[in-house]
Amino acid sequence: MGKTGIYWLRSLVAIAGLMMMVVLWPGQGWSGGRTLDDMAGRTVTLTGEVNRIVTTFKPSSLCLFSLGLQEKLVGIDTSSKRDRLLKAVMPGLSKVAGVGSKSTGINFETVVSLKPDLVILYAQKNGVELADRLAVMGIKSIIILPESFDSVKTSLEIIARAAGVPERAQGVAEIMDGVLHMVEKRVATLSPDHRKTGYFASPRGLFSTATGSMLQDEIFTRAGVINVAHDLNGYFQDISPEQFMTWNPDMVILSQHLHQRVDKRLSDPVLKRVTAVAQKAVYRSPSDLAPWDFPSPLAALGTLWLANKAYPGLFDGIDIDGEIDLFHIRLFGKSLGDMNGNINDQVY
């Protein structure tokens, strides 16, 4: 059987599994009482069914959809409301109320008016304050902090437990681990002196980069690529062009959310001395639906994609496009192509 036949066989198996999950996972969720600790150290007790959920930032929305809980959504952050993947999975998303965003502010009155059973909040900025205000109104909330693969899995677990469907988190974690183990097995054969160096350009610009404290650093590490900014700490850090040249990375990865035109900048004769630029090893992180360089289960695909770009010979015989479609089918019920998505990793 050729690659195409194998891919379609696996897709049919995945679809069958998805249908079984619909049967096995009750639509309303468990109504028994449960107590859990969220990622801000808060203890939250829920006593009934969770049928009305509000998300307030994109990682929470992507996690919710990965768990198949989108039908319970009554409010969503404005950034997620525009996300092409989420719109493809839930055609009626445009009718769901927008509640603002973490960056510009959550509309507290709108959230309250939706009468949610559960609000999923962020740990940064005013997330804890919003949780306290909601508690006064008798509204339950949980805070998640997905900043690594482990914390993405913890976020999934907390959301699933709060919604009364704890088994779903394990299913998503196993799908992520399947991809990550595939990559790990192959890059483990690389000796330290054969590992490439890489640089991640953040949404803020070419000379803003991901530090060793961020998920992007872990994506690089798991893909067998050394992040040249690994020793920096905190959130995205600005650097000088001189530092970029000193690091001289073998690869440059641009955030999918970096909307600045960087091709002209990279055509600067001085920057062309950088190995990645000279060898045209500059890529945009996939995909044009939802980003893979972002805290969500999709980051597992970001790892597979990066490792394949860095060391294509290690993935001979692996149908990368088929693996990507299979991942989307298992999490969202549709392939990347079904959702009119593309890798969109053009080289500059």
C-alpha cells in the first residue's frame, strides 16, 4: 500500500475513533460535584453541569476546541473569534458573543450578562482580579497558564475536569505525545555538534525574540535545534541587529503573527552575511489557520514541522502532510485541507 493509501486508511480509522468519542463522551458533561486547583493556585468547586463557557484568550479557546467542547461556548475573546481554524470547526462562531481580549481588556459586564457556568481566564495581567470579581457575582472561573508542553496538558486537564469530561484531556495529550515521540526518536540520533542553531522572530518584529523561558524555546529543543536566545529570560526580548549577526543562526523562524514586511530587511547586504539568510533558511511558522508557535496542542505540530525543516533526512518515509492532516482530524474532525488551510511557511 502506498503513502496515499496508508494516509486514507489512517484517516478513516481516526474518523471512526472520533465518532466513537462522540458516543462515549456525554454532551452535557458530568453533573457531580468536583473540586480542583487551577494554575493560579486557586481551589475551585463546581457542583453542577457546565453548559455555558466563556473563553478570554486564544490558548484557552484552542484548548477548549481541542477537547470538543465548543458547543458549550457562549462567549469568546475577540482574537479567537477571528481565528480561521476555530471558525472552520464551528461555523456558527460569528454568532457567539465577543468579550474583548487580554491585551485590550475583557468586558466584565458582557461576561456576566452571558450567565456562564464557567469562565476560563489567564494568569497574567488582571486575570486573578477578574476571577475574584466573578466570584462575588457567583460565577465560577478557572485560570490556566499554558507556557510549556506540560502546562498545555495541565491546562487541558483543568478545563476538562471543570467541564465534567476529564477523560478528554488524556485523549488529547496522547495525540500530542504521539507526534512528539516521533520527533524525539529521530532527533535523538543527532550528535551535539550536528545540531543546528535557530532564531525565533516574535510577532513584535525581526529583532524581537523568544527567550529560554518560552514555549518556542521548548519547540526548538524538542526539534533538535538550539535556540540562540536560550540564555535570555522573560517574555519576548528586543535585541540589536549586531547581536543577531553575532549569533549567526543556521535557521530563522518568523512568527505567523509577524505581519511586518521583513523580506526587504533580509535583503540588506549586511544581514546576508548571516548563515540562515545567505542560505535562505528563513521560514514562517505554520499555519495560516491557527499558529503552531503558540501555547496550544498545535505546538506539537510546530515541533514536527521544525524538525523536518532542519533535518529532512531524518524523516524519510514519513508522510509529514498526512501526519498533519491526521492530527487535525483527530482533534477537530477535519483535515487542514478540509478547512482550506495551508502550511504557509514561505521562505524569504
